[in-house]
Amino acid sequence: MAYTIIEVANTHGGDINYIKELILQFSKFSGNFGMKFQPLHPDKLATKDFEWYPVYQELLFDSSEWNDIISLAGNTKDVWLDIFDEYGVQILEENHSKIYGIKLQVSVLFNYAVLNALSKVDLSQKKLIINVASLDLNEIEYFLKKYEDNLNPEEILIEVGFQGYPTLLQDSGISKIKKIKDIFSKRIVFADHVDRESDYAVWLPVLAIASGADIIEKHVLLENAETKYDMYSSLGVSQFIKMVEGINNYEELLNADFINERECQYLEKSIMKPLLKEKKEKGEYLSIENDFEFKRSGKEGLNSKEIKGLISDFHIISTSKNKGDTLQKEDFKKASIAVIIACRLKSTRLKEKALLKIGDLTSVEFCIKNACKFDNVNNVVLATSNLDSDLPLKDFTYNQSVIFHQGDPEDVVQRYLDVTRKLQTDVVIRVTADCPFIDNEICKVLLKSHFESGADYTAAKNAAVGTNLEIINVQALEKVKSYFPSADLSEYMTWYFMNNEEYFKINLVDLPEDLVRDYRLTLDYDEDITLFNKIYENLGSASTFTLKDVFKLLDENPELEKINGHIKLKYKTDQSLIDTLNAKTKITTV
């Protein structure tokens, strides 16, 4: 709870028994509470002709009485003193070890005799509250510095609020709290003096805490006893309890967990259950946006948040489900994901390009090295043909965890399926070995989007040449194979999907801008390997350099991009090849 100062003020009317009974009545409030008293002397505070002088005489306690009062209050809480005159300083000195802090009303800030007397007292371990009613910001700054320099207290706190009769709501000072706190970075004390009969007497302190106040000061009186002075704004113990409860309740609300258990129970009871729109076979992929309808249902099952979480964590259906079914956690399994890198040594434009060196590694090893950095991957496979001419690749798998596979020389789909059937793979990340700068950041973006969209095929719309990846469901590869028993053009595997959008759910993704450039980073010509080694010369000492590092280098050195920037991709410019691919990869049911 916010620290609260119980202000006794002058409700005691000079009656020592009253003040002691009041202390005892409020003794139940301990720990984070202080109690403040106003020791004053009529001859130090006023002249005899002042109208309130007789009252000050009536309120006077001698030193021994103050010692008793302070000792009694100190049994349960911190003791504060309101210093009005040099007599108050005397009481402070006589009870120095028992006093937690002092307060100066705004009028006392101008009392140089009090300031001089206080400067002789060690306040290095005392709190000091200064009231700033009617002071502008420059004056507040002046007095803060003055009292910090002259009194050197442990801490200065700033108090807003002043005592007036009647005290209006706009007199409370709540509007000042945030501004003063922001400018001076001090803890704020709030002291209100509204009519005790008003509901605001209890709730203004709560509003002050909500506005940023750190400490509450509140006048009190003895419950059910006649009080001669300071009754107007003073609370009895029952009202004070309500105020404390209000502050506690507010702080409990303010510090409550962002999500509590009852909220979760409410959502669980009220959320509409996702029901499958159509039958789903084992191994199929789900899209929370497209594959479900949502209704209140008596059926038990996962909610959309839980299903989405599983999909985002790369789960697929592990058992066949019917239309209208809900899903349970046991209906999912983590998808097995493999990077399959297709590679041959048959290149005519750049002989055995996969074995050309980029720094210390061959091009194919460089590609595999980066593939091994991909998150959420179960296997990395180097897939080549079963021809003797490609057998040398078995010595260039980069590390022992990489699987070396030999399969059909021309039908790359078949080669992939031979691997996925053996490994029981669900999803393939397709890579070609002529792309050494593939990157995990692009992989993460595409893989996440692939699962969340429930796609068959995912690729980037705007990747730099040589940096794109293709995410393909093995079920989709099986479907391709069912239509093309001999997929001899599947070196251009992309066409089998992009040319048949009515058969496959295609998901083309916009990459973040920092992963997009127009550079050429694929290996097919002498100029390409020249550029790649220039990149390595600049970045190779940082063995973990990423695609972003490559982009940064090329951005800052435009002459490097010119080495191969003029070369165009054959499958984008050779119209005869494009026509052949369009014709030979189109699914026809005739």
C-alpha cells in the first residue's frame, strides 16, 4: 500500500489524554504508516495581539509531554513533526532519534529563523516534506535547491494541497501531481482538506494515488468524541479504514496480473469452438482462418488460440478427422522437416561448379553449411543422381550429420520422394546447391507463413536471385508424382506448382525489406564465383556472417554488384524454355 501519514494536527485541543487515546485508536495501522504532530509555542509562532494566539496557548504541550506522545506513537509507526517555529525545532532535537521526518508548510519556507535553526540539526537521515501550495515551478526549484543545500536531508518530498475553509475540490492539487513529478523527479505527498462529510474525503486520496502520488497525508480525529479544532477535514477511524481499503483496492487492481485465472475461465467457457469444415486426412495441414467454422458447442476440443499455437509450432494432423469434428492435442504431431539440396556435377556453363571454392569451402559445402543453420529442421540432405559422375559429391557433405542420397538423375521429384519416404518427412525445404548464401532468417519467415496459411507450396515473392527457398508439403510432391509418373523437367520443380494453382494452395510471401535486394547470388558463370570470393575476402573472417552482412557489403560497395549484375536467369528470358515448361508441367485430366 502507499505510505500514509496520519495527521493528528490540533484535533486534541491541548488535551494530552485525547491525543494518547487517538494514538492508541490508530495503533492498528502499522508498517507502512506514519503519524505526524504539530509541536508549536504561542510566543514563537505569533504575537499576543494575533487572533489565534489564545488558541495556540491552549494547544501547547511541554517537552516532557511531547516526549511521551512521540514515544507512544513510535511504538507502532514512524513519527513525523510539522515544524512551524523554533519550538518545533527544539522538540525535534530533544527527540531526534525517534523522529522519521519533518514537514514544512509553504509559509514556513519563508521563515529564515526556522531555516537557520534547522540548519544546526543533523537531518542527513531524516525525510523532509515541503508543501508547495501557491508556488510556481521556478519557486519550487528555488526552494528545493535551498533546502537541499542548507539542510542536506536524506530525501526531499514535495507536497501538494492546502488547508482552506471551505476547501473546494479544485483546491486539492491533484492536477499538479504529474507535472511536478515529471519535472522534479521527487516523490509526491498528497494532503487534502475536503469536508469530512463528503464522499471525496475518502476517495480523493485514491484518485491522488491514481494520478501518481506516492504518499497520502490525512487528518484524523477520535471517533465519537467531541473535537474542538481541525474537525472539518479529519476522519474518524471508521472513515480512515474505508480510505485505506480504497487505496489498497486500487493498488491491487493496478498491480493485478495482466491475465488472471478468472479471465481464462471466462474465455474457456465462452469461446466458440473451431469445427472442421471438411474431412481432413492424416498428415494434412490446417489453416485456422480457412479450415474451420466457429460455433458454440457442447463438444470438448481445443480452441482457436490453442490450435493456432500448435500450427505456429509446426504441427500437422496425426489422424484423420471428419467434418464437424473438434480437435484434441493428441490429434496433432510435430511435422518432420528436411532441407533437401539438389546437386549435380553436369553443368556445361561452369564445369563442376558445385566443387568450385568460395574461400576454404566448395560451393556445395558453403550451401550446406548455411542450410545446417536453419531452425526447426530434422534432417539436411544432399540429393544427387545415382550416376558415377556425381559420386564425388559424397566427399563434400560438410559434416557427418548431413545425409548423402543418390537417386533418379532427371526426375528430381522422384529423388526427393525417395528421401522423404525413407525419413518419413512431412515438409521439404527445397534448396539448389548453386545458392551458397541461403539464410535462416528467410527460412524462418517462409516456414512460419507456410504452416499458418496451411499452404502446399510457399516461396518468397521478392527474394534476391539465389536466396529464395521453397517450402513444399510432401503430400503435394506425391500429388505431382501422381500426375507426372516421369517428371523429367522437375529440375524446374517450381513450375509443377505455379503452373497448377487450381490443384495446390500457393503461398507467396513478401519478405521484410531488410531481406530483399536486387543482387544476383546464384552460381552459374565465372563472374558469379568471382563475386562470391570477393564477398568472402571481405566477410570470411567472420565465420558466421549472414545474408544481411552480404547485403550490407554490396550496398556499401556498388562496384562489386557490377561483377555479375548484367547476367539474366535463363528460365526468365528463354521463351522457348518457358513455353516448354508451361506445356509439360500443366496438369491435364484428359
